[in-house]
Amino acid sequence: MKRHHRLAPFALLLLALARTPHAQTANSPLAAPEIAQTALDAQLFYQLLLGEINATDTEPATGYSMILDAARKTNDPALYQRASDIALQSRSGDSALQAARAWKQAFPESREANRYVLQILLALNRIADTPEMLRRDIVLAPAGERATALGGIPRLYSRVSDKKQAASVVEQAIGEYLTVPALAPAAWTTVGRLRMTAGDMPGAIDAARRGQEFNPRAEGPALLALELMDPKQPQAEPIVRRYIEGQPIPELRMGYARALLDAQRYAEAAKQLQVVTVERPQFAEAWLVQGTLQVQDNQLPAAEASLKKYVELAQGQGSGEERSRGLAQAFLSLSQIAEKRKDYAMAEAWLDRIDNSQDLLAAQNRRASLLAKQGKIDEARKLLRAVPDRNPGDARNKLMAEVQLLRDNKRFKAAHDLLSDASKQDPKDSDLLYEQAMLAEKMGNNVEMERLLRQVIAIKPDSHHAYNALGYSLAERNVRLSEARQLIQKALELAPGDPFITDSLGWVEFRMGNRAEALRILDTAYKSRPDAEIAAHLGEVLWALGQRDRAQNIWKEGLLLNSENETLQETLKRLRVKP
């Protein structure tokens, strides 16, 4: 049987050049390779063609040798590059490096040749051999592109195995740019990113701070600091805030707002979102996040306006998966607003506009809530269970949705039994155990609640929710208060600044008779996160201190935030107060 060889695109190009040697003009696409202007005699042409056939067949090493030999004879950069590519495709790193170095030696001012050597060294994990190539890459970049070249270094070193060595080597290689005012922000950002990848968070923050010292308006150090923001790394946020004080790009301010939301600093996040919507009213995502936060805060008219603004902008800015998911989230929130107003027909109408299949469970969850509000709890549960499982996580999400549905409708035992059955399948699932503990408390079974929470802590020692819930429960029952305070303080160590844990600490101080300290702590919590439950506790402390007018005002604010909050309602009933 006759064998047929498939010619590589490069060989086909050579054929075209050989057949029409005078047909190409300087502007012709086929005129690009320099080899078109060399002496492409029959022997050289045959060598190139045979090299390509071997390269794409069973003898890549032979093809590589023939192409590299042709490159040296013609001094053609395209052939050096082709030889390198053939070696890389055949997984011969050393041969690829040999061809790339020959190319670089022939064309010492070629940034592309130098970049090939650098990338191959990194692919071979020869980090220590890269400083010279890296320095040369920056030098060969056009002056106006050097900041960009510096910024691209972390991506070049992203796959090396020794991240600490990479950070050290790069910092040494680009050291001269760390003090050049125009390039220092980019250089320090690169150093910081590599330190971050190596796990040196304090070093990364220091690099971001040094970069910002050269130019407070530079985006790089601020973006790096934003990624480093964490309650355990408080030094990063001042860098972000310093940049925010100027005229930041909306995306970075938006990122800061999201970081504040993740830290549950909702009031501060809301301020940043408001600035974005004022300064950049066409920035759709800001309206969506602002609207979602306003729903959470029960600011229904404002939330409805924000979400409708998002829908208007999103529908006019094209399509795509991200936009579809955003619209689904907006429609779900608008349905929730209608449900709170008991306008069930409108709530269903908003759900009908969701066309993203991935949001089916969220939509059905909202429909189930509507059915439950109309007394059709069994029908609501069937609706959730009928949602198909597209992946292993869907079954769990359906379980948690049904548990939440039962909890919202005060079917605590049914929800508890669901979780109990699920926990038997996976006794080490701390999330299921935590939810089961919260339901045990609702049922008045404090012994089981405490047992389950201690089980959660044993499985997941960094579960600040479990420490807080157990400590708060003890404080609420006015028992073992010293232990309660220790548990809550441990929760705050794990989640510094969390307003709800701060609220728990204020409440245990009140129970221990430390009213002034309780007031100070609860004031801080309420300013950080205006919430009905925190309002209930703060109001009671004020009431006990004789500041009854202020207490009534705080309670009124709490009722506006959530008139159905059980803690607030119980407090007002117990103290016989009608704010």
C-alpha cells in the first residue's frame, strides 16, 4: 500500500514560493517569511521539504536536524523558530533550547528569540538559568511597553515548581527597575505577586506598599493589595483605601465593595456601590450587587429600582453566560421583593423570565416559597424534589433548599429529621451537623445542640460559626457565661470584625453585668451592620442603662429593617414596649 505524506503548512508555503518566485509583492501575505528573498535553490528546497515530511511523520528528530541546518545556512529566523517548534512538539526540550539559543546568537537583538529561550528554560524548570534572559527581555521591549513586560512576568513563571526560588530569581533579575519611578509600581507589583504565589503574604503586602509609594494612582499595587485583603492580613486594606481616595477605575472600586461584602462589612460596601452607580451609572454589575444588598437590608423600593436598572442595562449590553446568570439573579431578587409584598402573581411573573437552566433550582426554590406562603407546603416540597440532578452537588443543594423551606415555615422537626438522615450518610459533614444543631435549638433541645456543635468544632476547628453559636446559646440562656465569652472570643479570632460575632460578645458582656462595655461593643456592631437582631440587643442595653428614647429609636430602626425578626419581637414583648 502506497504511503501518503501530509505536508505541513510551512512546507506548503515553500511550495507556493517556489512556484511563483516573482508573483509576491512586499504587501502580499505570503511575502512575510524572510526566506522568500534567499537563494531557494533546488537542493535547499528539497532539504526543507524533506525536513517537514520527517517532522510531521515518524522521524521528528531528523526533521528537526534538517530544518536547523537550513536555518544556519540561510540565517533565517523563521527556520530557527520552526526548528524549535518541531523539538517542542516532539517533547525534546534540550533540542528546542539548542535551536532557540542558535536563533538568539544569530539575532542578538531579537526579543522573540530571547523570549523563546526564556520560555523553554522555564518549561524545563531551570529557574536559576533565567535571570539573564529575563533582564534581556525587558531591555529589548520598546520603552513604552516595559511596564507591561514587567507585569507579564508572573504569568511566565506561573508553572514552575519552586515558587520561592522563582520569586527570588525574578526580584534579583528586575532589581534595577525597583527604583525607577516610572517602572517601580509595575516592578514591585510583579515582585509582590510572585511572593504571594510563594505563600509570603507579608512580603507581598510590603511589595504592594513600596510600589504605591512611587505612584499612589498606580493600579497594579492596589489590585495586588485587593487580592491580599483578608481579616488576617489587615495591612493590605490601607493600600486599597489610599488608591480608592483618588479616581479609581470602577472595576477596582467594585472589587473593593465585594471584598467588604465577603468580610460582612455591609454598610461600607453599600457606600462604595453607591459611589460606583453615581460615577459610572452604566456599570451594570454595580446596580445588581447594590440591589441584592438592598433586598437583604429590606430596603425594598430602593432594591427594586436598582435591580430594574440592572435589567435595563444588562439587556442592552449583549448576551453571554455571565449576563444570563446576572439576569437570573436579578429576576430572583425581584421575585423575592414581590413575595415580601404578598404579590404572588408578580413574583411568579418574574420567575417566568428566567431562561438559564443552571438557575433552575434557585427559581424552583423561590416558587416553592410562594407555594408555602399560600399554605401548600407539601406541594412546595414536591416541587423542589422534582428538580433534576445535573451533577453530584445538585442533590445536596436540593436538600438544603428543602431544609430552608421547612425552617422558614417553622417545620423545625421535619427539617431536623431530613438533616439527621443526611448526616447518617456522611457523619463528617460539618455543615449538615451545624444546620442540625441550629434546628435542635429551635426545638428546645439544647443538649443535642451543644453536642452537635462540639462535634462540628472537633471536625472543623476553624469553624467560627460553631464557636459563636455555642457561645451565644450559653449567653442567651444566661449559663456558663465565662465559657460563653471564651467561645465567642475564639470565634472573633477566627473572623475578626464580624458584626454578628461582635454582637454575641456584646450580649455576653451584658449578661455578665458589664453594661458599659456591652454598649460600646454593640454600638460598634450596629454601625458595622445595621441589623434587626443587633438592634434588639443594643436597644435592651440602652433600656437597662436608662437611655430609653435612644433605645426606642434603635428598635424602630430594627423593625424597619425586619419587622418579623424573632429576637426583636421577643425583646419588645418581654419588656412590654411598643416603639
